[in-house]
Amino acid sequence: MHPNVLVFVLYACFHWKCVQSCDIKENAEVYVNGDIMIGSVIPIHEGVSNLLNRTNPDDYICAGLHIRNIVKFYAMLYTIEEINNSSLLPGIKLGYALYDSCSDVTKAIQSTIKLIPELNSLNMPPDCITKLNPSIKVIIGEINSESSIAISRILSLHSIPQISPASSAPNLSDKLRFPSFLRTVPSDVHQTQAVAKLIKKFGWNWVGIIASDDDYGHSAVDYLNTFFQHEGICLAFTKTIPTYVDHPLLQKEINGILDELQQCSANVVVIFAKGLSVIKIFKESIRRNITKIWIACDIWSTFKVVPHNVDISKVGTVLGLNFQADDIPGFTDYLQNLQPPKDDEKNLVFEKYKQFRFGCTNEFRKYLECRNSNGSSCIPPNSVKYKSPLTCRTDNIILANDDYLTQNIDWSTTFSTALAVKSIAYALKSILCKNGKCVKDLKFSPQELVKEILNVQFSYHGRNFSFDKYGDAMNGYSILNWHTQNNVTEFKIVGYYDILNSSFTMNESLLLWNTKDNKIPDSKCSTPCPPGYSKKHAFISCCYACVPCPEDYYSPYPDMDRCSECGPTQWSTNGSSKCEDRKREYFQWGNPFAITLMAFASLGLLFIIAMACLFTMHIKTPAVKIAGGNYTFLTIMALLFSLASIVFFIGQPSDIICKIRQPLYGISFTLCISCILIKALQINLSPEALNRFIYQPVVIIAGLVSIQICICILWLILKTPSYEETSTVPQLMLLQCDEGSYVFFGVMLGYIGLIALTCFILAYCGRKLQGKYNEANGITFSMLIYMLVWIIFIPIYMNTSGMYLPSVQVVAILASVYGVTFCHLLAACYIIFCKNNKRENYLKRLFLFTKVSEPMSSILPSNIDQTTTNSDAIVDGAYDYIEQKQCVVSNNISVRRRRKSM
């Protein structure tokens, strides 16, 4: 049946009976008259023994005094008397009436209806129902959330304020459903959040929940699930047990839960249930030798009956949460000196407690007789453990007192009970008192009182108090650890939880764990993954397998969800917990092969510089002129720049180096081959052609070099070479130049090759011009060497990788430079060194070259005097003549070839 329907059915059932008996004092457990009456519904007894056997609505047999709730009742009485004796409400006396709910919802509903007989409105006009002004202005209670929910549904019909000192169910914060309900403790939303954060704080993620099968337990489970998901905590199981301790199925449910708990790897169990149910769970756990970490809610975290009935050292570790509170000054002395009620007062609670604690029963007399006669062999009955040493030894139990009640003070709810009374007093002061004077005007409406209570703000024994907009208190929680020594259990406060900041303040050195070394036990579905591994989750997020991090990934901490990738300059092996820096590899200057190549480059550089100096010194000699004249120096300069480009292929590359090196070599060697092409053209062209516009050396060289420059510029713009770091081997970082586009690279080299091939063909065609000094042979061999080197270069370059890739091109450059130097320029050096002092012999060799036997006078130009001593002029004139003859011979050879072909 739906709870709302149940409440109103019970309301209707009790209604008629209550109409017949509307005397509040007659049915109350405690009654003290006053100007303004405060009602209270509190479970003075632990239960109803005949719940299933009642024959009429009033036939409740309540059993077992609830000592902690009796302490709460006296906290209410003490605070009311304190207010009456103070100047807070001058001229106004607060009275009170207490009804016992016997820890049962239906009994709580009946007590509420009897406490406020005006609710029985069947004989009232309809328009009077909403204008109800009951004699009981406010209700303090209930303790249990389920009962508070039930009676609040009735009280909310008329907006009669209800303040609970202990009910913490979250749904009671709903002002639409419970508009007149307030409480001096926080909502369980905060408690369940604190439980989740506490579990997270200790590194647990695999827990179970046991909750009572009522609104309180269900809402706690719902909120725990929400906060567990947020904190990454997984549930091994969720079980509910009957709310009532005497429920016939309770033990069966507990046995089933513990059967599962024995097979479960979860070491943490959260219990949101009544303390008497916890006793049964613990007893069964001890019988099965099950030790766990038990997390207690506020209901039983300071319930001393549990350790009195169970050996806590055998159940494991108990952590708990309870409402933050302070001591109430003078209250301990008040409990130790309880006075009987006055003649006009009624206090059955006082009488029942005195009889419970000091009453001399037949059972206790028999136990005393047995102990006196048989000593320690007598087995004491259950009732004996609650008896005072003064039992059966005092004549007047009404005047007997001891410290038993003080031993059962739960300051959290005792303090919150006093806060409830204080809240009512300050609200009444706001309504009734002006300028320090109060009037006994009792016509204020319940709605007005609810509003004033909701807005109260006051300080009580150094602690500021107010309600939030939901009617909840915002005081935090104390974290408790049960310390058991010598069979005595102490609820040790080890920390606090701040609701506003959602944070803990904890002294972990005070924690006692049920382990040999007092280390925090584990409660995880899976063992933590070590560094170097990551979690591979199963169907439950907290359950996973540990897998090693792959290559180039790492996990520096244990139990990581995923491995992190190493940086681009780092590497790691499988299952690594850290990354190592990659060794930076490139064609270094200190490499032996690089040193060898630079030695050859330096030697070539020195040799070419020496040749340049030599040619400068003999610039007017025929040897220099035959080698190319002024263009020889341009060739030497191009060779020097080609050798200089080698520097950019060795050492650590950079972006600018990668952009410079290929264009520098390509343009410089293009210039070199272009100068050689001019000489090849000079050998093969006729004198007529040489004198016409076809033979324009400067234009040809500039045009050929400009084309190469355009190729390089397009390369740099469209697909520019760049510096890159690659790792083909895990532990190495290769620093190299990415050429950007091998198409442009190939076009650059191919263009040089095309010019070289043209030179080769022209020189080869002039190879028949035999003699001791024939330039065609040198050009032919130098171009042949160049083309062979770069043809071989292509497959080697394409199949080479790593740091030695630049060295392949360096070798090709050196071979090309040396080929041009030795095959083209070295012959002129030989003539200068070996033949320069024998000019007449030299001229004769020139005559042999032209194959003529003409005298010297016919060779020299007519404008030169044969008797002159200017040897340079004679040689220059002879050189010009020889060139003309050489061209004639070359043309004759060409004509003969054509004739033969015809």
C-alpha cells in the first residue's frame, strides 16, 4: 500500500477513538502544564511486542526502555526548564506533553492524533479546518525518519510545525510534501556524500550496503549510489533487511547477506539500519568469523547497546558518522540528580526508568541469592546487566540515582534536541515579545510559527545555529572510530566533515585498524596496477586487469586508467614507468667518416685555391687562355662554392641549413658546368659562328644559371626543405633534413646532368683534334665522371637511410669536383709548371698541333714586329692564329664525316 494511503487510513481508524478521548494529559507519558504547550512524540520504548496480535487500535504493548531516547527526553525537559528560569520569555511559561511512539510508525501516528485532538475535525465545519489553532503549538519528534514522515503528513495538513532532533531522511527536505517539517540535524544527502568521500579518502572502491527496508534506508541507498558513481566507487552488493527487530524474516535475511559476504571480496560494508538490527548482524558475523570494515550511520554510530552486546574486537573495524555537537553545561549533573515530578505534573517515564534501573524484581532476587550461595557460577539473566548496584538495597527507588543515564548520553542528538527547544523559544519571542515585554496571546497561527522558526538565528553555548531554506540544519559531522580495550568500547572522534566545503579534517594517527601493523586495509575489486601498467576495465568499472603500457607509452603512478604517451623526443619499452630521452643522432663532425670527407674537401679546397693563385700569376699565358681564360676563374669560384656546400651536409641540421644546402650546391655546380659548356662550344663552333651572335658566353652562362635559380626558388616556395626529427628506431631520434619534394630535387640534379651531357657530346665530337694539348679530352672525361657519379648516386641515395644519408651526396659532390679539377684544370697547371720557360718549343708544339710547317713570320700577325722582345705579344698572336687553324681543322673533320656518311 502506498505510504500516503496508509497514513490516512490509519488516521481515519484512530480518529473515532480519539474523539471519545481527547484529554491530552490522560494519555500522555509526561505532562507539565504551561502557557504555551510543546508536544513531543519520542520512542521511549524499543518496540511493540504485540504488533501482529492487536485486537483494537489502543492495544499496544510497548517493551524495552530506550535509554538513549530517555536521555533525549530529559534534554528537552532540561532546556525547557532552563528557558522558563531565564529572561528569554519573561512572563511566559512553556509546558510540555510527551507521547511514546514505541519505535513503531502506527503507534507514532496514533500518539500524534491523541496529542493534538483538534485534528479530529469530523464534527467541525469545513471552513474551520484550515483555521485550526491547537493547544499544542509545536511537536518535537520523531527520532526515526520513517515515523517523522508519517506524522508530518498529518501535521502538514494544518501546517503545525514539527521539529525533529534526529530524522535525517533526504525526502523530508521537500517543502512541497512536508511544508511544516524542520530538523536540527543535516539531511542524509550530506551524510551519504560524507560516507562516499570517506571511502574514497581511504582508497576503497569495492563496498557493500545493508539498509533497512523503509523510506530511510531506500533514500540512503539511492543517494549512496549517486555519490559512489561520482567518486568512482563500485557496489559489490546492496541488501535490505526488515525495519523491525522482531520481524520473522529478519534473521533469514541476515543469514543470506552473510552467506554472500563470506564469498565477496569487499572488505567495507555500509549499514543504514537500526542499532538492534546491527547487533544481530554482528553476532552472526562473529559466529562465522567474518571481519570487515563497518561504516555506521548516525542511527547506531554511538549506540552503546551494540558494544554492550557484541565483542567489537571480533567484528573488525567500525567507523561512523554522527552530527557535530557540544556538551550541554549542567546537563550531566541534572541526570545524576533526577527529581520526582511535582503533584500537578505527570511523568511516567521517570517512574518506568526508576523501576527499570533500581526496581527489585523476583528474577534479580533469585540471581542475588544464587550469587551469594554459588559465587560466580550463576548465569545472570539479561535484565541484570541493566540493574544498578543499588538494586534491592535501597528503600525508596524514586530518590535513587546513579550515573547510568550519563553513560548513555549521545551528545549529537542530545544537543540537537536542545537546539529544537531553543528554536521554538526564539520563534515565540519573535511573535510574542516586543521591547522586552511578552504577551500571552495564543491566537497566532501555526503557519506564522513555522515561518518564525525557519528564520531564527541564535547562538547556543558558543555554536551559531540557523535553518537553511529547506528547514535543515547545516552543522557538520563528527568522524568516529570505535576503540575497544579491555572489553570497553569508546567512540573516539578522529575527525570532522564540513558540509559547506565538503571536506574532512582528520587526525589519522588516532585511527585503530583491525590489522597487525595498524595499516589501512584494502577493499578493491582488483589489486592496484603497478607503475608501467594501466587498467583494462571489465563490466564493472572498479574491476579490471592490468596490462603493460605499449612501446612509447608509460604510467608513472600505480593504478592509472590509461598510459600516457611519451614526448616526441622520448621513448620507452613495453611496461615502462617512465620515458627515456632519445639519443639524438645525426652526421656529426666527430664521426670518422665525416672527418675523412672533410679532409678530402679541405684538400680539394686548398688545391683549387692554389690553382686560382697559379692562374692569376700566369693569366696571360696560352695555357690559361686555352683552359678558358677569364671563365676559368668563374669555374674555380663555382667549384669553391660546391665544396663549401659540403659544410651544410655535416653536423646538426637546422631549418635554415636545410633550405640552403641543396640550392647552394645546385646553383654553384650549374655555374661550373655552364663555364665548361662555353669551352666545349668554342672547340666545336666555326670561326664564323664564333664571331656571330650565337656565341655569347655571358648570355649563355647567365641564362643557364638563371633557370637553375628559378627551379630552386620554386622548390623553396612550393615544397621547401625543412628540418625534421624522426624515430625509425625507438631509442634514437634522427635529426635530418626533409628535402620537401624529391621531384624538385630530381629536376635540379637532372638539369645539371642535362648541361653536363651537352658538354660531353660537344667535347666528344671534338676528340679527333689530337695533340699534346687538347681540351676536348679533359672536358669529356670530367663530364663522364660527373654523369657516372650521379647515376650511381641515385640508387645508393634511395636505399640509404639514417644519419649517413647526407654523406652519400657529399661523396658525389667531392667526386664531381675532383673530376672537373683533375680532368679539366690540371692539364693547364702542368703546362704552366713544366713548359713555361721554353717558349720556342712551346710554339713548335703549337705548330705540330696545327700540322703546318710555316715559318714564324707567317704565323705572327703582320702588325707585330718579329724583332720585338715582347714575348707575351708574340705568344698571344700565335695563340689567336692557332685557334683559327684549330677551328678550320674541326670544320674539315665535320665535312669529311658527312661525306663518309653519304
